[in-house]
Amino acid sequence: MSTAASPKTFDPGLTQQYSGTLRRTINKDGTFNVRRRQWSGIAGSVYLHLSTMSWSRFLAIVMTSYLAINLIFAGIYVGIGPGALHPNERDLELGVFGQAFFFSVQTLTTVGYGSIYPYGFAAHAVAAIEAAMGLMVFALATGLLFSRFSRPTARLVFSDQLIVAPYRGQTALEFRVANQRSNVLMEVHADMLLASVEKGPDGQLKRNFVKLNLELEQIYFLALTWTVVHPITESSPLWGKTKEDFERMQAEVIILLKGYDDSFSQTIHTRYAYRWDEVEWAVKFIPAFEFAEEGDIVLDLDKMSTTAPGALPATSGR
């Protein structure tokens, strides 16, 4: 049996240096495991972060900021003195701070129901500042909402595990992906990289990156599931590797996907990664779709990670 040639490694932009403390290259949400220390240009970073974070976190930040601003201005109005705000002739039954808080809400949003009004120069000055701030804050919030709604994003769902499965008399490294949305993704292209830790010629540990050849790198459209397959042949860097080898190498398989979004007429990109402890051996995926009686194909995304036992052949080099 011939020995596989040593694959050529390269740096895809994630550095080959190794300190022994790196957790993973790409987090489960597709973000890189990189933290930046930067004070200049922080406003742009905040805008980008607010535009790309989850909706739950974004709404929580918006509501918390809205409440904090009104509490601060309510405290300022109360601090000016008891005559700073005058209610109309009816008793509002809100108390001093309650009146100040809801007056702040009306001023910030430029609603102004007329039930409370400022009195004196100090109160009018603070109200003028708050009204101007409200115009700017809501303009920024509107821009962020538009940015979040107009930005095309990939909502692809990946199988929970990478599997080593029987494949045409040998074995293959496989994962499965599907589109979570009903939009059409065209010309979907996949790249698979193997990141591992090995000793260099100088005896020092370093990270190696090798591109894994795929059975099929591109499909015309992603309508159902796509099982991306790397055949483990004698030319593969995974030939002869066992589960223990994956752990020793601290293997991480990086997935890069791109496709054309027919709804937004733009190219979208997404990333994913599997670590060595997320690889399941001697299993195979079972279909995640079925045919309905009326002839439609029903895709069940809850079955994306469902597998069945699959014996690995003895000719796989292990």
C-alpha cells in the first residue's frame, strides 16, 4: 500500500502560531474566536456589533437604554427642585419622581400630551437638550433597524456533528447543511479546511491548515439537504487517522460556504467549524425529508443530525 504524500499546508488568515491555549478557531455561531483591543474607531465597531447581534440582545439593549435615559433625566428634573415640573389642574397621582419620569418619556419621544410642563429656565433647558437627544437617538435606532432588516444573511442549519461514515467501500468525512429559510440559494459552493497541531521541523508545535478535497464542491441550488463529503482516500491527510489521532492533533474542520441569494440578488457567506470531540465515528446520516401523499417533498429540519450505525470497512487505512 502506498504512503500518502504529505499535503501542502498554508495559512488561510488564522496564523500558524500555536500557544497551547487556543480553544477553537470558529465559534458555533460562525464568528471567529478573535478579540480586538481598539479604542480608535470604536464607534464603527459598536455600529457593526449592534447590526449583527441577535434580535433578542438588540431589543434588550434598546429597551435598557431607553429606560436608563429616562431615569437619568427624571433624576435631573427632580434634582432641579419641586417647582421644575408643573402638572395640569388635575392630580396625576404619580408622585414627584413618577411625574418627572413620564415627562421625560414625553419629551424624549416628542409626544407631549400636555399633562405636565416645565417651569423655569433650568427645566426648559434640560427639556430642550433631551428633545434634541431624542431626535438623534431615534434617528440612530431607525438606521440600525433598517440596517438589520435590509442586510442579507444566511440562515443555514448544520448537522450537530461531523461524521466518519462508510463511503463506496472506504470511508468519508461528512456533514450536512440545509437552508432554514424558504428563499432560494443558487450556486452554493463549499470549502473544507483541516486545522491541526503538529510538530514543525524545529520541533516546535504549530498549527497546520490543509484544504480537504470534496466529492462535490458546488451544487446548483440548495432546496433540500446537502451532505458535503470528503472521501478519505490514500491521498487524504486523514488516511489512517483514528479517533485518538484526531484528539492528539486537536483537529478542527473549518467549513466555508457561499451562495447566491435569489431574493436579495446578493452573494452570502457563512462559516462553521467542528472540533475533534464533535466527530462521530461509524455512523451514517438518514434522510431528513420524505414524500407526502400529494407528491410534495417535506423537509424535516429537526432530523438534520439524525444518524444510524454504519460499519467502517477494514480497507480505510485505520
